[in-house]
Amino acid sequence: MEAYPYPVSYKGEYFYRSGSTKQELKGAALHRFLLGKQGLHWDGVPVPHVSVSDLDANALAYFRRQALKSQRLTPEIIDESDELLLDQLHLVEGKYLKRAVALLFHPDPERFFTGAYIKI
């Protein structure tokens, strides 16, 4: 029998089966589990309170220069508006920008994600 794709809620607690045991999920582990089952990553979650006008124009300009220099993007995409560029980069979910945008292009990403850092 296949494992159930989502944790089971019982009296406000969440559990999943691992082999012959049941494991409780809470906090960050529960969040990671749910995102993973939906095929999402932490940085791909939409953020409702960040707009393109909040982003650092210098960071976006630097990205454009580097993307053009490395030939990772075409000049046509580079010349698009910020909104269309972010959409082409798959950094927009519906009407919201994703967390990755706030981390990469917002002048103060810790305003949204305390202790955030980028590891490449």
C-alpha cells in the first residue's frame, strides 16, 4: 500500500507513517513536509506584502548586467519591465512575488525573514 501523501491530523497534531511507526510532525518539519508533498521549496512560496516597487533597482540592474554578460538571458528578456523579467524567471505566483525575490532583490530581506541568508 502506498503512503498517504499528507500527514494525518489527530486532535491538532500531525502524524505520518515511516515504516511500521508513526512519526509526529510539528514546526519546521511539518512545514517542509507539506511543501515537499506539493512540489514546492521554501523560496518558492508567495509573499503577499512584497511588490515590485519595493525592490532595489540597483540589485535588479546588476542582475541584468550579469545575466547579459554571462549570456544566461537574451537581450530581449533583459530589456523587459521588472514585472515581466521576474515572471520570465518564474518568480511570480499569481499576483504575488515569491520569497526568492525578497531575498535576492529587496533592500532589507530580513524584514520578512529574520536570520535569512543565501548559500550558493
